[in-house]
Amino acid sequence: MKTLLIVPPDVSAIEPFSSSPGIKGQLKFIKGFPLGLGYIAAVLEKHNIEVEILDAQVKGLGIEDIIKYIEKSSPKIIGITTLTANIKTAVEIARRVRLADKGRITVFGGPHAMYDYENLLNHYAVDFIVYGEGEFIFLNLLKALESGSPPAQVKGVIYNENGSIRWNKGEIFVDDLDRLPFPARGLTDFNAYLKHFTHNLSCAAQILTSRGCPYKCAFCSSGNTFYKWRGRSPKNIIAEMKDIIDKFPGVKSFSFMDDNFTLDHQRVFEICRLIIRTGLNKYPWDCLSRCANLNEDLLLLMKEAGCIRIHYGIESGSTQILENISKRIDLGEAKRVMALTKKSGIEAYAFFMVGNPGESDASIKKTVEYAVSLKPTYMNWFVTQVYPGTRLAELQPQRDWVKYVYEPEIKNPSIYTHPCVPVFSPEGFDREMLKREVAGIMRLFFWLYLPRNFRKWISKFFRHPLYSLWYIKNILFQ
Ligand code: B12
Ligand code: SF4
């Protein structure tokens, strides 16, 4: 059963958004290899199912290009990965596929479709939605469709049967991640991602060494669903790194994309020791971690193993806001970890948010003061947006996520918000006010950090001149 897996394009692929000045430039997201689809494709290949991946974002394809590709390739099954930011184009592809009426079946998966399943199945042209980690659920669905057995027997699949939503609930996790084949990077023009990944690292390959997160921050869907943390074995991770280097010599560094790379300290010690022992520490890498509970021994070993940067989600300098979003970090501890990270020779990157429940002028001021005293190597600030499956979405529900688009932003796009995703509006603030707050804070820190980071920024400028110019222009003039 020939299967095509698609990363849908951003909203600028749809009229009337494509004729809006600036929108395409503004939605210049870092384009990463779609690990989820890569894993699914690898499992299908292992079971001798013919599969292709079409990443419309990295290829810069519009809806018509995708439809033409589908006609030419003629898959029976079309699997689409969904983020809220791209749900509009995902639904448009499904609509066009159903309109053409060639008997193709459309399956959605990913962090948007999982939560918005009722709306998508009742009002849009989606045949099936996979709830959870899709590798084996999707495989089982394909097998059922192939053999003509009823989809009701497949656990983890949701569909609409004559107006009723059917869901045979099942296990949503892949328990033993070492069982999975490595993502099918070869099914894409993988080198294109190395150019696109405009990160601090040059030519970085993204790897996932663990899945899940035991925390439950109010703005994030990861911890709510994938609450069971599972780590791959160090041996398995090293084997993937070697496999990537063998197959794609253009790779010069790695990005560990796990929600929380350092959750299991013992595992990180072992990964780092193995990286050093195999000589892979000549490849720099970065990761994400909670800003808590890291010690000097671990950080020094991470540094020796090639870690150049750790991203920390701090979110707020107000303990009340942290409590409101269930962040469960201690600001004093965060300061200790931040200082220790820098002392170990690793860059410490902090993320902050503006607009969480209970936010006020006073809490924003507190967060700015805290950020100044924290002295991270770099930082980035975001306006809080509401995603399905989160506690914020319960506080500010949407009637139809697919229809949501903030029209003023289409005409005048911002880098601090995505136009297709609603903003959480705490009492006393609206979207435009929050955007102005974040823009002001980013400008403040740009000037404050200019002397300290001048040399680093110049070097980044020469590596990514166009991206740097675009970024600076946005920071200074938004
Ligand atoms: C790596 C990452 C990125 C990377 C790369 C994205 C990519 N192309 O893979 C970068 C940095 C580019 C990125 C950017 C953004 N990201 Co991001 N990102 C992640 C992160 C940390 C890991 C994604 C991943 O690889 N997961 C591992 C794989 C195995 O899981 P998966 O992709 O979910 O796929 C599995 C299942 O969902 C399912 N599945 C998925 N698709 C499909 C399709 C079919 C047909 C089937 C059957 C199953 C299926 O099966 C897969 C295998 O098990 C996640 C958090 C997370 N833990 O997932 C956030 C996350 C996906 N990102 C998020 C967001 C908001 C964004 C941005 C919009 C942020 C922004 N404001 O700029 C942008 C949008 C980018 C874009 N171009 O559209 C949110 C999405 C929430 C939502 N409802 O949309 C997440 C969930 C973070 C969070 N918890 O809030 N991101
Ligand atoms: S924000 Fe990070 S720590 Fe919080 S639930 Fe999401 S992944 Fe976990």
C-alpha cells in the first residue's frame, strides 16, 4: 500500500495569505528534519511498505505543487504531520485529495491532530487520526486497510463512522526506543536541512535520544500526553550518530532535540563517556534541559563530550507566574545552574515567556530584572500562545482551531507570535500589547548584550549573513 508522508507548508501557501507582503519572510522557521515522519517511514520500510516523505517546508512547495506530486506518485495512503501552525494547510491538502476522489485515504498525526480530532473528523476531510507515537499504530492501520479488516480493531486510531467518533484506545508510547530503526533520513534531501538549520551550530543533524516529559507545564502539550519519559541506550545513540556521519559527510554537529535531555543523569554520564571514547566529541552539540538539579561533574563531562550550549526554559522571574503555569523550577536553583553551566564553558541559553495566566506589569518587570541578574549567554522571549491539549487551552478554548488566523498579523507579521495560533490573553492585556512588551524587551537586551556578545555575533553574521540581517532588522524595528 504505497504511502506518502507529508510535512505541510506554512500558511503562506494558501490564498489570500500568500499575497500578503512579508508573511512568507516572517514565517522563516528553522526547518528541521521531521523526526516523527522519519521514524514512521523507517518502520514502514522495515515491513516492506513502499513509502515516501515530502517536506513541503524545506522544499518550498505550495498546495498545487503537492497535489501534482500526489497525482504523479499516486499513493493510496497520505499521512500528514500536524502542528497548530500548519493545520490550515494540512486540512487544505486533505480537502483537495478528497475532492479529486481517487479513493486515497488521509491520515493525520502529530501534536495538533491528536487533540483536535473531533473538529477535524467532523468538519474536515480527514479519514483517520493516529493518537500517540505513530510508528506501530500507523503500521497496524495500514495492515488492517490492506487486509480489509475493520479499522475499529486497530488500537490508537480515531475515525468518524456515520457521524459518530470511534476510538479504540490503546498504548500511545513506544516503550523500548532501542527497538526502533533509525529515522529514514535517506528518504529526504537531507543535506537541505543542514543548510536550513540556521542555528548556532553549523550543519547540525537532529537526533532524539529520549521521548516524553514527566512535568506538566500549562502551556505545553508534551508533558500532558507523553508524560512517560523513556531514554534510548547510549550504545544505540552513538550508533545513530555514526550512521549519520557515514551517510551524510556534510554533517558537522548534532542537536539533541529531546524535551529534557538531562533528566536521567546516569544516562547522560554514559552517553558522554561513550562519545568521548569513540572520538565523536569532535562534533559540537547542544541540547535542552530543565534549569535545575545539574552538577559540575556532569556539566564538565558534557563539555568534554562536545556540548557547546544548553537551552533552558525559565519562562518567568515571578514565582507566582511559575506556580500558575506549574513550571516547578526554583529561581535560586536556576541561577546556580546557569552560573555553573557558564563556568563549565558551555553557553547557557534562556527562554522566557510573556503573557501567562496572572501576568501583570509588575510580573513582567520582575522577569526582566531576573533575566538581567541571571546573565545567560543568550536569551529569547516569546508571547505565550495557546496550543490544543494544554491547560491554557482549557482556560481559553477555541471553537475551531483550523479557522483561527489573526488577520492584522497577516498584514503586519511579527516574529514573536504565529498568526495561526491564538495568544493567551491574561487580564488587562491583548495580543498587540503582549507583542509590544516582548519587542521592547528584546530590543533592551539586544543593546545590553551587544558589547558582551559582539565577537560571537560577528562570527555568526559571517556564517549566516541573510538570516542575521533579517533577525536584527526584526529585533530593532518591531
Ligand atoms: C524538534 C522540534 C522542532 C524543530 C523541528 C520540527 C520538525 N520539523 O520536526 C523546530 C526547531 C524547527 C521546531 C519549530 C517549531 N515548533 Co517545535 N518542536 C520540536 C520538538 C521539541 C520535537 C519534535 C520531535 O521531533 N518529536 C519527536 C517525534 C518522534 O515526535 P512527533 O514529531 O510528535 O511524531 C510522533 C507522533 O506525534 C506521531 N505523528 C506525528 N506526525 C504524524 C503523522 C502521521 C501520519 C502519523 C500516523 C503519526 C504522526 O508519530 C510520530 C512518531 O512517534 C517538539 C516537542 C516534542 N516533544 O515533540 C516541539 C513541538 C512540536 N513544536 C512546537 C511548536 C509550537 C513549534 C513552532 C510553531 C514554534 C514557533 N513558534 O516557532 C515551530 C514551527 C515549525 C514549523 N516549521 O512549522 C509544539 C507544537 C504544538 C502544536 N500543537 O503545534 C511542540 C509540540 C512543542 C510543545 N510541547 O509545545 N520544532
Ligand atoms: S515545557 Fe518542557 S518541562 Fe514543561 S511539560 Fe513541556 S517539555 Fe516538559
